[in-house]
Amino acid sequence: MIPVYSVAQIRAVEAQEKSKRGETSLMKQAAAHLASTAVAMLAEGHSTEPAFVVALIGPGNNGGDGLYALAELQQQKISTLALQCHEQINAEAAAAYQAAGGTILDLSDGDGELANASLVIDAIYGLGYRAGSDVPSVPAGVRVLACDVPSGLDPETGVAQDSVLRAERTVTFGAMKAGLLSVDGPLVTGEITVADLEFDFSSVQPGTQLVDEQAARELLDQHRSWRDAGRHKYQRGVLGLIAGSDLYPGAAQLTAKAAVACGVGLLRTHVPDSIQPLMAVSVPESVPLDDEQIKEALSFSRRQIHGKSAKIKAWAIGPGLDGRTPPTGAIADVFASPQPAVIDASGLDVVPAGPSEQPRVLTPHAKELRMLLGRAGVKITPDELSQDPIRWTRWAALAYNAVVLLKGPTSYIVAPNGDSLMVSHSAPELATAGSGDVLTGILGYMLSDSSLTGTEGLRTVPNRRMMELTACAAYIHGHLGRVTAADGTVNASRLIDNLPKVMKQFGF
Ligand SMILES: NC(=O)C1=CN([C@@H]2O[C@H](COP(=O)(O)OP(=O)(O)OC[C@H]3O[C@@H](n4cnc5c(N)ncnc54)[C@H](O)[C@@H]3O)[C@@H](O)[C@H]2O)[C@@H](O)CC1
């Protein structure tokens, strides 16, 4: 997992390192990372033209990094140009660049060269950015590599000004900054690399942690039990799906298909009678579940407290459900049961707030999160939520005593004790109808697999594990979006088609 720090935390550690190692030496180390990424990007470009790298240079140390990086590129016989965007620039770095044969021009004299660049390094503002800065534009189609933080993006909040310089890649120094992953960050950073400057963060507690591919694999391996092999379907996981209405007949089918594509042991579906025939045709693997059978399953589970298998291991509640009336009877009993549950879409309209015995994950997008908070007596505006999503997700996790996954370009996963994880998708592929239903199917499947949740009988799943599995499901879902987008436009059915292959890549 990649720890994520606030600007204040990074500044404090940086100050210590500067006093030990000197500012120039840190800048040169940062510049070496920047230059090697520039070289890698040029190599990927496969251009037959000689490379030409232009850097936009700002007034602070970010500009200093840019100048030292250009000096390195000059030494590698790559043609470069520095465009000075402010009256003052770092004098020592400028002298080093000129000594390496580099040329510095005022932006207004040299901006025509931007169109000829094979690559533009954005070294205008980094950690010292303040809103309202002048950020020049780069001609469309020219590749941009951001030094530390894209200029125009607030490294703390992730809010970008309109003229932000969107990058294809960002090399960020020392540690991952919260703003690169929040709000607008994922839309403007491109691929992020954290350049290790060997800073000592041992006495600093990160605000949250980013789950990347390696972390998702490690978490799954850590939770997976060797008992997995050779189990029969009731041990492999039985998922109860409560979903569907005449208004939204498709959502239940998408969630069901996704769970089946993941390899769920058995899927039981509680859908309205009008949808059942559709379900029988589109998901023949699913077995209907009526109110009476739900009650039986719950009672069977209660009696098996010390036994090996509860008949329904986990619940997925909500896709396409008619959320206008609060649940009664068997469905209300499910909300009060101790099996883990993922609750999505209209299920969020009816999930009770307050303490609950059920280990549960709520998976709202931004509007649904505001609705959940409103039901718990906390009214916030869309702006308030977008300024500090993790804070409000914490409130919801506390109010509903649940792990809450706030879905978006960056997803935040927060446990009731305030611990949190992040998953960043960067790409917009998953913003398509039905994509959330697929995530519910993936997570429902994972919660039904006791070799992952560690449940036998009714031993409850700790919130930490619920949070980690939710982050893994969100990571897999994002990866699925990228895989699917690689060879065509994305829709929920195509996501489901690719699911068996992607799940296999993650060891399922
Ligand atoms: N954090 C670290 O550990 C390291 C940081 N380094 C670099 O240092 C950078 C931070 O350096 P600085 O603190 O000099 O910050 P910047 O390089 O981001 O400089 C910004 C400068 O622009 C000014 N400024 C910002 N907004 C303005 C506005 N709207 N109008 C006018 N002036 C404005 C600021 O006052 C500051 O002087 C990092 O982003 C990174 O690139 C690296 O050199 C090495 C390690």
C-alpha cells in the first residue's frame, strides 16, 4: 500500500531532510528521477524526429527541479529549452543548466517552441502552488510530464483551477500527496510515479493509504485460505441477492451475472415475480429465493453458529430495488442478520442508520452519500462533499456503523473507526450505467467466500477485513474498466464478459 500524506506532513519531513542533506542535493536527486522519466517517455514515443524537450520553469524549487532535469538531458545529448514563466527563477539551477549548454528564454519570447516539443516538462508550481496562479497553456496533442504536481492543481485538496496543465505522467517526490488522488487530481495527473528520495516518514502517520495493484494482490493473498482448494459449492460461497423491480429489471440481472462470472458457489436471487422468468433465462445459474426460504436460511444460519457452513454466507442488497418503502418481513430480517452484506443503489434508501450487528459495506456515489448523510441528520452541499470527500465518508461510516465505499474517479473506503483506504482509477471508463451493479456482484461474491472473509459458521467479519476486501473489489473493478476499454467502448455487459479473465489474474 502507498501511504498518502498531507502537504504539511511532507513539508515537515522535507525540512528535516533539507537540513541533513542540503536543498540542492535533494533537488538534483528529484531532477534525476524527472529526467529518467522524460527519457522513458521519449523512447515510448517512437518518433523518428530528434527529441526536443521544453520545460516551463516557475519561481520556486519546482522550477529548480525542472532546470536540473534539463541539464541532465543536455548531458545525454537531448536538445532542450527552458521557458521562464516568472521574473525570478532558482539562480543556482539556472547556472547549472546554462553550464550544461542549455538556453533560457522568457515564456513570451519562446512560447512558439511549445508546439515543436516532443515533450513538455511542467515545472511551474509544485507544493508551493496557490490558487489563481498564471498557468500557460500547451498546444493540444503535446505530451506533458508534470514535476511533482501538475501546475494549477492544489496538492492538498485536489481542486484544480480551469487552466490546470493536464499531464500524461506525474513524477512526485518523496511521498504521495493527498491532492494528487482527490477531487480533480485523478483527472489531471495521468500516471503517477512516486520517486523515492529516501525520506524518513517513520514518525508520521499517513492520513490514508492507496491500494495499487500490488497491494490488492497482497491483501487477497494474505486473506486467502489454503483451505480454498477442493471445496464444494456451499463452502465456496452462497450469495443471496435481493434486487430488482419493475422499474429497473436490468440491474438485478447485471449484479447476478457479475457474481456468477466471478465464480460464486451458488447464487440465490430474491427478485419480484415479474422479473423471475427473465432471470431464469439470462442467469440460468441462479436459484430463486422467496420470503419463506429467506427466513429458513436465516434460521438455519443461526442454528449453525458452531457448524461449518451457514447456508447463505453473504447478501447483496439493492440493485434496481424499489427503495420507496422501508423493508419489512424477511428483508428486514436480512438487515438484522449477522452475515456480511453489500448494500448499494436503492438499498441505501432503506438501510437503517445506527448500530448494527451486520458487517456491512455501503457503496454510494456522491449523491447517494449526501442522501445517506441527510437521513442521519447531516445536511451537506455537493461543494462541501467535493472539497473534503474523505471527511464526509467518515461521517457516514460512523453514522451507519458500516464500511462506506464512496465511488468516483478516486474511491474512498472508510471503516467506522475512521481508518481509510483509497483506490484511484484515473480513467472515466466506469462512468457507465450498470457499472455499479457489476461492482456489487464482485464484492457480494467476495463477501460470500469464507476463505476470504475468514468466517466459519457465524464468526463475524472484522471491519478491517471488510474494508480491505472492499478496496480489493474496487481495485479489480477499476482494472476491469481499463482492460475492457483497451479494445472498445465500455458497457456493463462487456465488463461482465471480461470478468472471468480478470478475476483469474487476481488469483480466483
Ligand atoms: N517536497 C520535497 O521533499 C522536495 C521538493 N522539491 C521541489 O520543491 C517544490 C516546492 O518548492 P517551493 O516551496 O519553492 O514551491 P514551488 O516550486 O511550488 O514554488 C511556488 C512558488 O511560486 C509562488 N507562487 C505560488 N502561487 C503563486 C501565485 N498565485 N502567484 C504568484 N506566485 C505564486 C510561491 O510563493 C512559491 O515561491 C516541490 O513541489 C518539488 O518540486 C524537490 O526539489 C526536492 C524534494
